[in-house]
Amino acid sequence: MDSARRLPERRLAIALAVLALAGSGMAGTVPAAAAPAGRTAPAVDAQGQWDLARLLREVAAQDNRRRRFVERRFVAALDTPVDARGELRFIAPARLEKRTASPHAEVLALDGDQLSVDGPAGRATMSLRQVPEAAALVEGLRAILAGDSATLERVFVATLAGGAADWHLRLVPRDPRALRLLSEIRVSGRGGELDLVETDQTDGDRSVMRILR
Amino acid sequence: MTRAAAAAYGSRRAILAAWLVLLGVCAVIIAHTPFPTDMSVFLPQRPTPRQQLLVDHLAHGVASRLLLVSIDAVPAERRADFSRALAGALRRDGHFRSIVNGELEALRADQALLFERRYQLSPGVSAERFEVPALHAALERTVAALGSSAGLFGKEWLLRDPTGETLRLLDALRADQAPRLHDGVWVSADGEHVMLLLETAAPGTDLDGQEAALQVLEHGFRQVREELGVPAAMMRVSGPARFAVESREAIRGDVARLSVLGIGLIFGLLGWAFRSLRALALALVPIGSAVAVATAAVALGFGSVHGLTLAFGTTLIGESVDYALYHLVRMASPEPVPARAFWATIRLGVLTSVAGFVALLFSGFPGLAQLSVFSIAGLLTAVTVTRFVLPVLTPAGWHPRDLGPLDARLARLLSAARRLRRPAAVLVAVALAVAVSRHGHLWDDDIASLNPVSKAAQQLDEELRAALGAPDARLMVVIAAETQATALQGAEQVGAALREQVRQGRLGGFESPADLLPPPALQRARQAALPDADALRRRLQAAAQGLPLRLASLEPFVADVQAARARAPLTLADLEGTQLGVRVRSMLSTHGGRTTAVIALRAAPGVPLDPDALARSLPAPEGASVAVVDLKAETDRLYAGYLREAVALSLAGAAAVVALLALALRSAAAVLEVCLPLAGAVVLVVAGFAATGHALNLLHLVGLLLVVAIGSNYSLFMHGLRRGVLSRVPSSGTLASLALADATTMTGFGVLAFSGVPLLAALGTTVGAGCALALVLSALWIGPRAGAAAEGSRRGGAG
């Protein structure tokens, strides 16, 4: 339990939840060729409707995935932005990882409800249940993987713009405690695939993560 | 009314008035007497300084408030919920000072405190740490952390503590073995049991408060079990509070149960013998007076009467009724024993009993000293009341039923049993051989044999302690000083020496309160090492050369360092409400103007700890005394001391009894005659325990002394009967009264054998069996001769 004390646990848990899931949870998709029959193009369905439920179904259809990312982090305390690169992994059923290779090695992982970090900011492991507001965020983001739009919308105010070929999802936390830290997450992509995850913190710091394929 | 009658009437009134006043005074004293049931009775009355340290720590430290809890048979997925719900319920209640179950919720106060006071508490704070080179390295790490994924969110914290003192602090504070976490709450190593550590608000000496806390815990547990729908869930609780409350229950239950049982059985016996309510009422007079005066006497002598002493009171009932019994039998007899001879024998009997108890008066074991005062006061009161008050209360012309027929039956029995004289002697010889052959294994020299806590409860305590990672506090360094600051200073100096031992591999580790709460001087030294705001800003500017860090963002750090310079040293009071506070309080206790700091030691694997060598290697801090204490060895020494003392006192008591007999009987042969049955009874009892595999403890030994002291009454009477001192006519009922007296004494002690408190049970078994054997052997070996017995039976039959 002492290792859990190593960082202000609440913030870290939220950070981990957001970063591990916002990135890897929705990162990439199986190639269309590998998709089962009847779920061909990640495009407009028979009714031609592109809505949150449809988007989530597309994302949820993915299995194990692994994608490289480049990320630019804007931190007020630093003169220059930080450019990071690394890999996002989702290992079914419940392990999500964000592995940063440079400028400093760091591993963020969510396994079940255990969150862990090992990098320049320290090393810690904690249970999401210890941090209810972070747990809510995780539940919300996990809902994306599960295609559960009801839970997603319980945790976030979710606004979807654009169409299947170029969608933009804006997620604003509903929990005021989470809002004190995180103002919004913007995700854009095509079909079941993500291109860009932008995370804005309430104090103005932000990160822009581009997912490569 | 004649003048003589008037004078007699006047003196009767005076006696009654004096008796009633005495009872009234006793009632007032008893009404103001506390009846503790705690462990105080086991603690030494005249402790050595080292024992005093132990006593202070055990009786007043936080250890006496801790409760260890294990919740069992909860399905894996409900364990965390159960722990959280129970902890939540207990936190809402005021009976607990701290509830620790691994939840971070409970650590919030600690985190805030550690962060705020990091520059006073962190062992890393030094002047070099705030020079440019060290600051540069710190800022490099900070930049890397700020740019990381996790740092993006922890940056405020990183910027306020770029030198990482909080991390270092948390590393230093990490408990050696914290329990495993499952879903964020503590579980046992196998993950099956939910573990909690509670500290009651009530101190260890407030048993009512602790009992209330235990009830709140039980109630909360049942409620949570119901709410979560896990009816199979079970709770196991251990800790000094639990033991204390339970032994109080056991002792209270015993006092009530055994008193009722003892009185019931004794009165059943008397009722059967006399068939008269009036006789019973009269017998009650010395009993009641004896118990009242005995209790008041202990209260006056010790300030309180321990529950165990009171439970022991049942034996006094059995003994004090003896004198009433002799009196009633004598009254009933058509040819009573002459008053002078009768009271002379009684007096000698009382004196020998008292002699045995007087020896115990000098015991350093408070339990025995109380017991001794209780019995002496009780016996003297019983005999005095029988002698002076009972005749006044007995209506003129009333005679109890003559026990002559019973006497005659006993005489016949005795006559028939005389054939067993030699077999009995052989049996005693065999028993002596058994006892001698096993003399190495007769005694149980483990203090655990006195522990009122059951073996099962002790095992549970060990299990829960291991699961909760509570340190094995067998070996410790104890530092005592006038003030908390001096004690901590001493602990700090000792800790430095111990660290060196650990470095050399001679010691596995240690836990010192000074590492958790540094002494004020050390805190001040750290504060003095902090640069002022301008100096720090200049150094930061130099240190940040070449780093992409905005200096303005480090202003919170500069402000924190500034604030830390002016803070008053952190004290134990500041730790209120934190887990850190619980840990420090468990190692630091203040009592009676002295503070005791305890450093628990852990041996290195395969390296046995030598307390004496360790003690020599430790410094002698100014104003503090340092002692290396081996708890097990110390308690063993304490018990060995009690045992040694008890042996000496018992021998002295037995010698006093023999001396009294010699003084009264004025014949070596007579003394030998009187003593032989007593020795035989002692040998038989010892051999009996040895043969049934029971090791004897201190209370058995005391019991043997009482066998001699009380049993001497019976052998004296038997001896008197045989010599014709007591009666020229055997049908005086003496034999019957002896048998009845022995039966009541045996009953009084015998019921103790059924006590749930091991101490009382040991005493009860020994004295109950021993007194019965003393009477039987007296009757066989030195009882009236066959011819006299036969004559007695004829007379009895005719009467």
C-alpha cells in the first residue's frame, strides 16, 4: 500500500485512467479484410445513420490491437513542448497499456481495475476502487470498448459531430471532481479507427496524441 | 430482671451493636471500592526499573487499545465492499480513534501531513541538498517527470517538491510488512480474510469503554453482513481489549456462579445434617461477616479488590462456615466438649491457617498478597463472630439436632477403614516415588500457565498479528526519559548505532519512533539547512541552466521552503488522526511524568541476537536511560521470580505451621503425628498431578501451602480426639463436625476447580483434593482407636 502513496493517488489514477484508455482503448482497428462478413466497411449502416451507438459498435468490434503513437505534450512549466513516442496496446480481455519509448521510458497500464505507472514520475500501483471519480472515468471509457453508450453518457457529456468517414467525439466529464483536473477529451477518427486523441487539462496544459498505422 | 441478667443483657446489646457497626463500616468501604479485573494482578508489586518500563508500556501504551480483526467466509468479490462498509460504519461512530483497512481514504490525512511537513520529516534534508549541483540534478528529474504521461497530471506536486522529499519520506516510513491489498483493502497473505486494525478511543484501563467499542464493532459487523447479504461471514477479533473484557466476563461470571454454587452446596450439606433453617441462618452470620470484613480489608490495603480475589471468596465461605459448624455441633451435643478445650483447639487451628496465609502476605505477586489479606481477615472475623456474636443470636434454650448418630456412623466407617492404614501408607510411599522420579517435570516454568487468556485465543492473536504484519516485539530497546523530546533524541542516537549494526549484517532491522517523528532538535537542524527565499531563487536560477524549465513555475517550491523554515517542530499531538500517529503512539508512551520510547528489533536471518552484547554497543544518550529488553526472557524471569519467592514463602509458611504446632503440643512425637497426614496429602496431590500429566504452576504451589495450613485443623482435631483432649466421650459429635467442615472446605475450593480462569481452577483442584486427603489420612493414621470408635458407636446408637 505504500507504493500507492508515492504520488498524489487521486490525480494519478485519473491521469492513468484517461491516458491508458483514451489512447489504447480506442486505438486502431482490425483490418477490414479480417473483419467478419456482414461487417464490411466501417461506414454508414443500412439506415445510413451515424450516431454514438453506431460508433461504439464499430469500436467495440475490435479485438487485440497494437498501434504506435506520437504525442506532443504542452506543459506550462516547461519552455518547450515535449515530444513523445511509443506504443499503445490492448490485450484482451482487460489489459490496456501505454508504453512511452522516448524521451523517457514509461509504462502506464490498466489491468482489470489495477492501475500502474512506472516512469520518471515514479512507480505506483493502485486499485481504481480506491478512487471513485477515476473509477467513474474508467467505467465511462471502458463503456466505449463494450459499446455501452448508456454508461458512457452517464460519465461524460458526449457530443458527436461529422460522419462515419470523419467523426469528432467530444467528451466532457460530468463529475465536478474530475472536471477540476480534466476539462475535455476530443477524439476523432474514421469508422472504428481513431486518428487523434486530444486531452485538455483544466489548468491549460494539454496533449495531442496521433495514432499511427 | 436480676442484676446479673441485666448485665448479660447489656453486654449482649454491646456485642450486637459493635457487630452491626462493623458491618456498616465494611458496607461503606465496599461501596467505594473499585473491582478491577485487568492484568494488574499479574504485574509485579515492586518492579525492577526494567520491569517498570515494561509495565508502563504494556499498561499505558497504544498496544492496549489495538484490536485485530479478521473477517472470514466472505466471497472474493464482496471482500472489499465488506471492509469498506464496516470501516465506514465504525468511522461514523466515535468509539474508535483509528480504523485502518488499507483504504487510501484513511491515508488522506497522512498524505497531507507528510507533504506539508516534508522538510522537517524527510531524512534527505541537508544543506547540500539545496546547493546548486544537487538542485540541478533534482530539476533534471523534475523536467523528465513533467514531460511524462503521469507527470502531466502530477505536475503541481512535482513543482512544489522537486527534490522529491515526499517520496523519500514515504520510502523511509514504509512498514516492514504491510498486509497484502486486494481491491484496495487489506487481506491476509492467502487473500481469504479481510483484515482491519482498529484503535479504540477508550484507553486500555477503561474496560467499560473498550467493551462498548467491541459491541459497536459486533453490531456494525452484523449490520454490514445483513446489508451485503453474506450471512456466512464471520468475524474474529483479538487484542488486549478483547482479552481484558473477556476475562472480566469470565471472572464476573465465575464470582456469581461459583458463589451461588458454593453456598448452595454448603447449605445443602448443612441442611442435610441439621435439618433446620435456623441452623442455616446462624451459619450464615459468620460467613457474611467474614466476606464483608475480608473485602473491606483488601480494599483498605490495596485500594481496590481484584475480581479474582472476590472469586476466591467462595473458598472463604467454605472455611468460615467451619467454626459455625463446630459451634452448632457442640451446642447440639448432649455432652459438649468443655469450652476451654474446644476454643483452645479452634484457636490453634485458626492460628495455623493464618500462619500459612501470612507467608503469602509478603509475596511480590499482588494476586497472592490480596488473597492472603482476604483470607486472614476473613478467618479471624469468622472465628470472632462465631465466638461472640453467634451465642448472642442463638435463642435461649434452642438446640440444633444432635449429630451423635452421624458421629456413630462415621466412627463405624472409620473403624472399618482402619484396615486401610497400611495400604494408605504404601500408596503414599508409591506417590512419593512417582513425585521424586518426575521431579524434573513437576513444574511448569512458563508464565503462560498463569495467563487467563485461553490457548485458542492466544493462537488466534498470533495468527492475526502475523497477518497484519504487526512487529514481533520480542526484543526491543527501551529508552526512558523525562520528556518526549529527550526520549526521541535518545531513540535517534540509539537508532544511529543500530543502523550501523544493520549495515554490518548483525541486525536484521528495527523500527524506531524517531524515524517516524524526528526529535525536535533534528527537525530544527533540518529547518536550519533550508536556504532563505532569495538564496534559493539564485541557486535555482543557476541550477536550471540548460533546462527547459520556467523558473516562475518553481515559486510554489520557494514558498514552501520559506514556510518550512519558520514552522514549530512537529509533535505527537500534530499526528492526531493519522496512521502515522497510531504507529508512533504504539512506540512512545507517556505515563507518570516519564516518556518511554520503544524500538522493536528484528534479528538478521541466521544471526541470533545477543541482548547483552547489543546493549554494550549502544550509546548512553544524555538524560535518558537505555535498556535492551528481551520480552520473553523478562516475563520468564518475572515468573521465575514469583515461583522462587512462592517456594520460599510456602516453606516459611509450612515451617510457621509446624512451629505453632510444636508450641501448642509441646511434643515432637505429637507434632510428627499431626504433620504426617498433611505431608501424605501433599505428596498424593503432587503425584496425582504428575501422573495425570499436569505440570504444576505457582498457584498449585500456593494450594499445597493451603493444604498444610487448612488441613492442619483436621489433623489437630483428630489428634485431640485420640488423646482425649477434646472429649472423654467420643459421641460429642466432633467426628461429624470434622467431616462436615472438611466437606464444606472441599466444596468451597472444589467449585473453583470448575472456574474458567486457570488460576482459580489450579488452586481449587489442589486445595479441594488436598484437604479431603488430609482428613482421610488423619482419620486413618491418627484418628481415634478402634476400641474408642466402637464404644462411640454403641453410645451413639443408644443415644
